[in-house]
Amino acid sequence: MSHILDEEFYQALMAIAACPTAPCHEAHVRACLLERLKELPHLTTRVDEFGNLHASYEHQPEREPFQPFRLVAHMDHPGFVVDRKDAAGGLHFAGGVEKKYFAGKGIVFYHEETRRPLGRAVIESTSFSDDVKRVTLDRAIPAGATFAMWDLPKARCTKRLFLSPACDDLAQVSTVLALLRRLALSEARAGVHALFTRAEEIGFAGALAALKSKTPLALMPTLSLEASQARGFARVDGGPVVRVGDRLSTFDSRITHWLETAFRDLQAVRPGTSYQRLLMGGGTCEASVFLRVGWPTGALCVALNNYHNMGPGTALRAESISLRDCQGLYDFLFFLATDAKPVRAADEAVTERFARLEAKALTVLKTDF
């Protein structure tokens, strides 16, 4: 099946989508990232003491002014975690999925040392509380298994959509991976820092921990990247979204304006470019973590079908996102890194506009009275 994606981006999507993952069990995703980012020019990686992966591309630009920024994407997806505290082992679900989706559904078991499935089972019943979502299976947990995912078809592209068991947030992990490789392989003059976090689905654990790391994060514009539930006015295939806020926060207006300015500038040189500007109708993203400690923070996302695999009724479905939206965000981030105005320049245009409006207002009102 043909698709519209750049080959580098397509390869990143398929490689990351093939990595099983769950909250606190992101080793396969991290290993894939490290393998594909190694030995690239001007790019360094490190894993912090909490298991988050940091990747920094820095190639000193000749042009001025210059705006480095950080991209944040999480390496987990809602999944099942094996508890080996007793001999038989127990299983609980980590993440936000409604209870009606569990009974009778199949799951696949994995371990951090191999991507090969270790076995399958069917959920017979659930026992949910505020603290833990326990499930009972039709058979024993395979020896060595540490986590499990829903038993869903492998990732694939149609002419219009990318379908995967875990678009949220592995599609955006893939976007950042492809962007870093594109910058490095072209030796573009840019500064992009990536933070790939752990355990976002159980309360932003990786992002919160990264702020307490022994190696402090440099202060710079920070953008949370998500595949976010298509609700309200959000349209799949309507273009990537400048996300002005989430359920908890309204993000930094200067950063939001910077992103919109960059999109309009990109439209001037590439007229087919489209984007949406929205307060997404559901969920809280990692941007709220960084905003609440005073960082200049914004967010970008693509609209997502079948959020957390919750399909019609009680059906489990692959998550899906628009290829056009994905490619559009990927191209936009490259433009943001290499050609866009810095935050200061975008904000100065607003300051100058209000100065002109103020002078006009004082003149008009003085004349009338």
C-alpha cells in the first residue's frame, strides 16, 4: 500500500511501533531510539537515573538570532504490568481505559529482554479500585513475562491513516526520532533537545522525575508532543494542532504565538500547509508539568481516533492518526528548528502592534472628547 510519508519518517514510525511498551516497561522503545541515534553528527544521548532518554542535536548556526527548543514525548502506552510478589503472579492495568473494555479481550505478554511474545491470555474478570485495576485471566501468566499489551494487529499504513496498537505516544516518539536523524544527516544548523519520558500514563512520572534529575535540564522553550483524542472541534486530517491548552492548563501565550507565527510563515513558502489551533477537549499532557514550574511551555499534537484503543461500544481497536497530519507536523518541526523566527522576534511583532494601537487609540479618543 502506498503512502505519503517521507521514507525516513516511515521507517521511524514502523520501527518504534514494533516495540512493545507499557508504563515503567519502556526498555524496547528506548533501545530502538539509542540504536537509531548512535554515531550521528552533532548529536549526543544520555539516559538519566530515572530511565528517561535525553537526545541533543546542536550544530552552531551562522544565522542569528537562533532559537533552541526542547521536544517532549513519552515512551509508554496504557498496558498490563505483572506483579511477582506472590508465586502465582498477579496482573494489573496501568493507564486510562474504561472497565467495560476488559472482559473477554485478549492480551499478549512480553519481557524487556526480547520483543518476541511470551504467550497470550484472555481476561475473564476485573477488580478495579481507586488504587489498582486488577484482572483475572483464563490461564497462568507465562514464566518470565513482566508486562502485556492488548492483542491487536501490527502497525500499518493505509493511503490516509497510520494504524497502530499505540499511536499515543509512540507516533510522536517516532516524529522526534525522524526529526533528529533528518537534522543530523543534513547537518542542519539548529538546536533541538529531545526528552523521551517514561510512565506518562500513570501520572507524568518520567517528566516529573526529569525535573529532579542530578543533571538539570536547560531552560528553553519546551513543547509537549502528543497524539490526542479527537474531540470537540479537533479533526483527524485537518492538519497538526497548535494545542493552546489541556484539561488542566492554558499554555504559555508567547510560545503559542511563536508556533502560530511559524506555521503562517511556513504557509507563505508552502501554500498547502494546514494546521489547527485548539484547546483539546480531553486529557492532560506533559506540557502542564513544565508550565507549572514556570517554564516557557507549549504543545503540538495530531488528532487521534480510538483513544487508548477504546473503539465503538466495547470493541478494542488500533489507534489511528492521519498521515497528512503526521507528515505536516514532521515538516513543521524541521522548519521550526531551521528557519523559523525565534520566540523573541515573534513576540516583538505583537508588542509593536499594540504600541501602534495604543497611539491610535489615544489620538482618536482625545479628538472625540
